[in-house]
Amino acid sequence: MDGTSSPPAPAPPPTSVPGAAGVAARYFDGRHSQSHDVTLDIAHDRVIVTGETVARDEPVGAVAISEEIGRTPRFLRLSDGALCEVSDYAALGDLLARNGLTRRRLSRWEQSRLAVLVCIAVLVVGGLCGYVFGLPFMARVAAGRLPPSALDTLSAHVLLTLDRTILEPSRLPYDRQVQIVQRFSQLRFPDAAGRRVALLFRRSAAFGANAFALPSGLVVVTDDLTELVGSDEELLAVLAHESGHVVARHGLRNMIQSSVVSILLTWYIGDVSALAAAAPAALLEARYSRELEREADRYAADVLRANRLSPGLLADILERMEAVRTREGGQLPVALGYLSTHPTTAQRLAALRGE
């Protein structure tokens, strides 16, 4: 012996089980771009690839078999990176089935029209649930995370935009403004948040008789509203209702919900710049949901009761607005702009009077 060993003799090319038809494939060795025509077969839990210059024998467990996707070719990746491309996906499916290699559950779902329809239905229902429940939840959490300084910045931007467009300086006599502010400042609120609400007077042909709250706690009162109410107590009832929107940050939540992008920015980084850009339009188009209105109604009722005033005062002014709208044939006059963002219902009026 010379101390060296001779190379082992090459193994004979593997063969498939007699009588089992192979599947035509193209073989790529993973190192060169040239392909080789081969026959692919499976026998005794082994994948057998044979061709003029190719002889491969791999355990089935070492071979990655691609999923069935429509009518596209399927691939078998061998342990060393070599690849077999099979265009006859039906013949390969039969070969796999004969050897107990059935399609995976996901692949079967992809080929089932019923499964596809079910997935579409789940997607639609999930999207609706996300919009109806998930979006308000995210808006509520995001609104609660914003610090007062961010609310002040946002409100200043909104008010500046509105003053440049649809708001005008109030023509209400200064003494009357002072009187209203003094009456409002004397109200007792059930929490500190309500006591931070401040009043600002403006005139607006577009808003008409209206009062709306900015996120910072500033409530804008129009001249038309002060003329429409039958008493200072009714005006206080409206302002107590707006204070409820401020405390629960309803307006801010509506602004956030108007833009999914704003939700994401506010949720993750607390940045209000994107929200501020869309805030004026969102405020003008805002229409509180019935649940938010009922929540603000309950807050107003608590404030009014704490000050020995009847919660029915709010119902009275809302009902008067509704009556005027009815007389106008269902149209919404400019003087009743408050109803455009604060829809009234018989249930709300009955609940307020029940308080």
C-alpha cells in the first residue's frame, strides 16, 4: 500500500420504481445558468432526478417543494441549492399525491373558490369592524395622549384659519360679552377639566347660530346664538354641553378619525402637524355621533343640576331650533347652524327632560 486511497467508485444512477411514470423537468445545478432536461420521480421516500448528465437521489425531507400557485411552474429545491423546475404542475401533483405528499392546507385554500370567498368576506367584515370600532378606539387613545401644549398649538392653528376664512369679529356689545362670561365663570363643574373652558365671541354668516369647542378648551360662541336663545340659562345649557365635548375631547377625536394618516402620526410620535393641516376642514364638516352627543348631554345635565338649573333648558333650545327647521320645510337655515353639527333626536330631548 502506498498510503493513499483511491476515490470511491461512482454510485449507479438511481432509478424510479418500475411502472411509475416520471415527470419532465428542467434541472439547474445552482452554479451555472444552463439547464438540463431531466426526469423527476419519487420512490421509497426519495426524490430521484435523472438525465443524460444528471443523477441525483435525495430524501424527500431534504427537498423543498414550492406551493401550487395558479398555473405557474413549481420548483423543487435540493439540499445543495440545485433546482428542478416543473411546468406540468398537474403531473407533479399526481406524482406527489401517489406518494402521500398532499398539498398543504394553505395551498388547498388558494385553489378553493369557497375559501377565497370566505377570506374576502372576512376581510370586508374585518375592515368594517376596524372602521366602526377600531378607528374610534385608536382616535380616543391618541386624543388622550396629547399634552395640553399640543392642544393649544392645534387650536391656535385652527382658530387662525377660521378667522381668515369664515369668522368675523363679534358685533355683540362688550358689556353683553362680559355678562355672559361672568355668568359662565360662576358655573360649578364636576371636574377641573370643565373649569378650564373659556369663551370667545365671533360673528359668522356661514356658522349662523352656533357654538363649537376647540381642543384646547376654547368655546367659540356666535352672535346669532346669543340672539336665538330665550334666556341666559338656555345659553348656559348650550355652553355646558360644549364643555362636555371639551372634557371628553370629542372634537379632537373627530379630527383624528378624519384622517388615518393623522391617527398613525399622532398615535406613534405625538406629532400634531399633519392633524393641524386637516383640522379646520374636519371641524367644519364634523357631525358628532349620537353616542358622543348623549355623552355631552349627560355632562351638561350634571353641570346644570350642580347649579340648580334644569337639564330641560338644553332640550328647550334644541327643540326650538328643530321647530324652526320644520317650519322651513326641513331645510336648515343659516340661523340654525348648530343643528348641522349637533343633530337632535326625540330620544335625546326625552332623556334631557328625564334628567
